Amino acid sequence: MVNFFLKASVVALMGIGASAMAAVEPFSCPTELVGVDQQARQAPAGWQAAVEGPGESRHHLNGFTINLGPVSKSDGAIYDDVTEKKDARGHVTSTLVWQVKPLQDAYAVCSYYRTSVVLTRPLTGYTECKAVSRRTRDTQFRLEEASCR
């Protein structure tokens, strides 16, 4: 009977250890940041600060980096691989890949158009991040997706 409880305890502890070592959930940067409160604390003499357009501000994803340490440290990691593919219509897809598993204290940093507000996320337990940008003929690249797994 004692042997049965001992085996049951070992199996239960193994289950706890396995769940603690489970893979992290993949994530993607939100493609839009909404509700950013932007205002000038003080306008220069002769000027008035205003917010363009009515309603809530909306900022689309336009940048992705891997930072080595908190974003206040500003120490970006260089991507490990870049591929570009051109289709028959002349559209180009560019993919940047970072191998983040060997990096210590790394953070994903998602940045957004017309705001200095960024979203950050620690990368402990993740192995790879990628950023996919596309451009149509005669346009600039636009970041379509940034994700880590």
C-alpha cells in the first residue's frame, strides 16, 4: 500500500514538473494600438497643442525589434536571417528572423505609427521571433506581422 502511494506521488510530481516545463504560448504583436492618450504638457509661446481628428487615436504596427534588456536600455539585437521573395506581380515579402533562445534578458518590442508608446514582452522560454513586411510595386515596406514562438 505504501508503495502505491509512493508511486502515485512520484507520478504527480512528474506531472507538475512537466507542466512547469511546458512550451510557452506563441504570440504576435497587436496590429493596432488603440486608446493612446497623447497630449503636449506645454505648447511653445504662440502655439496651441491639438489632437488631429476626432475620436480615439489608432496607431498601426510599424516596427519590431528584439531588445537586450528593458526598453529603457536601448540595446537591440541584430536579426540572424533575412529572406526576400518577389512574386509575379512585383510584390516583395521580407522576413527577418531572430534566434532568441541563447539571448539573456531579451524583450520583444512592438512599436506603432505616430506614437512613442511601445509594447514589450520578455522572451524567456521562446526560441524564435520573426517580422514579416510586404510592399507592393513602387511602395515602401509595411510591417504585416511580428511574432515569437
